[in-house]
Amino acid sequence: MMNPDVIVLGAGAAGLMAAATAGQNGARVLVLDHGPEPGRKILISGGGRCNFTHLETGPNCFISQNRHFARSALARYTPQDFLKLVNRYGIAWHEKARGQLFCDGSAGQIVDMLVSECRTAGCELRMQTRILDVRQAEHGFIVVTDGGEIRTGAVILATGGLSIPKLGASDLSLRLARKFGLRIVPPAPALVPLVLADADPELAGVSLPIVARVGKKGPRFEDGMVFTHRGVSGPAILQISSYLENGEAAQIDLLPGQNALNVLLKVKKDRPKALPPSLLEALPQRLARVLAAGLGDTMLANQPDRAIRALAERVSNWQLRPAGTEGYAKAEVMRGGIDTRDLSSQTLEARDIPGLYAIGEAVDVTGWLGGHNFQWAWASGVAAGQAAAGHR
């Protein structure tokens, strides 16, 4: 394709959606990606079945320095809009948990659908192409690749973030944004397992339902947690990881929905000759033994109430202060990215660089677990694709 109207950098979820949308709006679109195939992160998502959206997504389900930024794009392209597309392609799906939609079959069906939408709209996908540079020209941009230079009227940065480097994660969008003077919110791994300095290998594999939160006014996540050899993981931990700053602690309730002190005092009253681990019979045995170890082998009748209260506080308000995270290798997404102050919330276009757009994970909009990040990819891709088509 000679001199396309729009070049999309990145053939992931947001990039494919933007390309298809721009093509459907009359633009000649070229998609460039250094990987061997499109949609590689889509293929591994949701255990290979792609949690492609969340029916209850909204601005409150995202982390950003501007919590209102995603509102416009999300309102104009909703989960129901994407579901209509999925249904049109006859892709069977199910609701695994409240609002979380997955393919019955393979995540490859979503990739095939997006590629088909691009092909039908006349887009060209050029894989295994290295993008070396992008510079402004008199009427648009010049994209420099290992195959030569290409002129275009608009460029959409859609190369994602730094998570899962084994799939070819790149900082290209961030580097290009910096080059054009856009500010960057410092990136960090998000939706990521946590590492504990005092991780107990004996607990590896123990799982239980918890409530996790950060501060009294922070979000509250009720879901599962699992101990690992290096720390903790599981849905509730992944959710709360996105909110933790350096040195900050999360508050964990190991007995959600119960008054821990009342539970423990009742066990003491009903079973005075039992040993301390019996206080925590509602928890997995291995965890109960570790938590109650400080009470020794003294039977419950001889345990002072202050010791019971201290244990109840630890159970209901465990201060989880991680030593770090498992990093981008195990992070589902990157938080931070291109500062939303430098982008239009309506079109995702850079305010001071006409024709330059940024979408998806590269932008400082990070969703909760459960399909929200995919919905942001679809919505931001549609918004940018529609606007970029106007540069033809």
C-alpha cells in the first residue's frame, strides 16, 4: 500500500480495532507490527478463551491520573457494541463470573474476527516489520521501518505496554510519545503477583477467599488469594496490586463477612481444651497452623483474651506490605503510560501534534481484572480510528 491515510503501529487488540474502524470510515490503513502474528496477547488471555469484555465496565473500573478521561470513549463504544460484533460472527460465549464474558471456544476466534474486520475494510497488515522511527512531515508523518520509509496522514500508537515481554512487549509507543513531547506517567507492572520478604514456602498452594483493600477510602476487592513460593497471587491480589505504591500496605481480611473476634472467642468458649490452631478452623489447616504458631501449645482455656484479640486483628486486618512484585514477566498489564493531559478524551489525538493518536495500554488508563482492559482497547481504538480517518 503506497502512502496510506493512516498507519497503525501495533497489531494487538486496540490496534486492530482502530485499523478496522478507520478502514470502515473510508481510510486506507496500514498496520505495522514487529511480531510474527497479530493479537498474540489476545491469544493467551483468559486462559486461552479471552475475557473479551465486562458488561459492567465504566470509568470507575479504571486507574488513571484523570479518572474521567476514559468516560467519553467508553460511553460511545460499549460492551454491548462489542458483543453485537461477537454475535455477528457467531462466536459462542458465556458469562463466567458477574459481567465477565469469555469465548466458549478459543481466544483465536476473537483474533480471527478482528483480522477479518480489517481485511473487509481494506486494511493491510504487515507483520515482522521493525518500526525504527516516526517523524513529522509537511503533510503528516514519515514512518521509518526496516523495509523503508512510508508517508501517511495519521499515526496511531498502539504497541501496548511493557507487560509479558516474552510476547514481544515494547516501549515503542512511550519512546515515540516522548519524542513528540508528550508527558509520561511512570510505568509499572499492574495486575501482578506480589513478592513477600517473609514468604513461607510451607504455605505455597494454599488458597482462600479474602477481601483486599488499600486504605479506608480505597477500592475493596472480594475474591480469591493463593500463596506462592515467593508471596501471594490470585484475583484479589492482582486487583489490589495496581493500587499499591512503593512501601504501601494492603489490608487483607482472611475471614470476609465474619467478625473474627467473635468467631475466635466462640471457639475458645466451646472448645476450651483445644489447641490454638482450632481457633482458625474456618481457614485452611496449613494457614491456621502458621497464624496460630505464636500462641504455642497452650490449650485455649489458658489463652488470655488479649492474645485472642491480637490474633483476630491479624486475621481480619492483615497488613500485607509487599517487598515488590513479580514484574512485567507476570503482570497482565502496565499501569501509567502516556499522560492523558496531552490527549483528547474524545479522539485520543495528541493535543499539540495533529494526526498523532495513542490508544490502549500505552495510555495512562489501567482497568481492573475481568475484561475491562479489553473494553478500553476496543473503545479507544474505535474513537481514534474514527477520528484518524478524517486525515485522508
